[in-house]
Amino acid sequence: MSVTFKEDIPRAEWLAEQWRVVAPVKVGGVAYDDESLEFIPGRYIKPGYTITSRGCPRKCWFCDVWKKWPKPNPLPIYDGWNVLDDNLLASPRDHVEAVFAMLRRQNRRVEFTGGLEALALEDYQVKLLASLRPRPNMFFAYDPDDEFETLRSAAARLLDAGFTRESHRLRVYVLVGYPKDSFELAEARLLQMYSIGFTPMAMLWSPTRPAQEKYRPDYAWRAFQRRWARPAIIHARAA
């Protein structure tokens, strides 16, 4: 059993206990600080999902990826249409270009649900994204301490390259509900992203260590997140 998020560890271990009467069970994954760089297509994730690199040079306080891999580590490139890399755009240019060459072989729309970092977005990468047909679904991230101007620059360059607001292909994860956040501040950040051409998607912060449990978002935050997770609802609210 592979566990991605630390908050799911109790549930995973409960499930493991239930299945041990049926067959041997092994529990692991990145939630258990597994530092393996191995990726095998189809193992623990759906066919078509692919990971071409692991690691990130940013040191975000709410993320543990950089503690294991403080720089992108290119991996062998396997065919897939949904890229889950920690920070693909921060990888060396030759690796990024090889990934896009692979993506052009896919006979369906490409998605970057693992997230793309606006700070790492270079002009050659904008051209690569615009070269994919059909146009890909992209998810950027607007996290605490990110500069708004960085996101605005990324949105402007992508719109200039031919992407449109109306297609909803330009998405952005917006972290909400973390300590000292408020509904007013969170909504302001979401509307900021909407105003520059992104369709925002609220991502609810969750504690990763016991000392943070007192800050766990309550039901009101979960309801708020759901209202800002579906494009149809978002565009109706923001119009």
C-alpha cells in the first residue's frame, strides 16, 4: 500500500490491518519518507500517469519534498499523458524538452496535475506548452509567499502564446486554510488569480505533524474549499 500524504497514514494502517488476514501487506510511500527515486508506470497510480523527475529547489514551509530531494532529479522518461513531477519546469532544459517530445506522441490531451511553478517558467517552456495539440490542461500554484507579479507574468505570457481564459486550461492551485489565513484573505487570493486569466482551485491545507493539529481547518473551511474547486461554480461566482 503506497501512501502519498501523511494525513492518510492512520487510514492506510487501518486498511493494512484489515487486509493482513487475506494476504501479506506492506505499507510505504512518500508519506513514510521513502527516498527512492524509482518510478514504475502503473504501480500505485493509474495507467497514463507519469513521473519524469523528483525533487524541487524551493523550500516551502508546508512541503517536505525539498528535504528529501533539494534539486530536480531527472528519471527515465516513460510514456504518459498526466505529468505528476514535483517541479518539472525546474529540471534541466534537455530533460524538459525530452519530456515534451514524449508528450507529443500521446493521442489525447496532456495534463500537468502535479503542478507547474510560475517562478520556474521560461519562455522556451511557454512555447513548448503552446506547441501541444490539443492544448494541455495546466495547474500552476499560488502558495504563501509567492509573488503575485510572478503569477501575473506567467498568465500574460501563456495568454499571448494562444491560451484563453474561456478554455479553463489555465488552472492554478491556491493554498487556503493554513495558520493565520482567513476566508477574506483566501477569497482575495482566489479572485486575484481569476482576474489575471487563471481558473483557481482552492487546496485545503492539512497538518503534517502533531504540533500543527490545533490549526487543522474546520468544516467551514472544507465547505469553502468545495465552492472554489469546480470551474462552473467558480466562474458563476466570479462573474
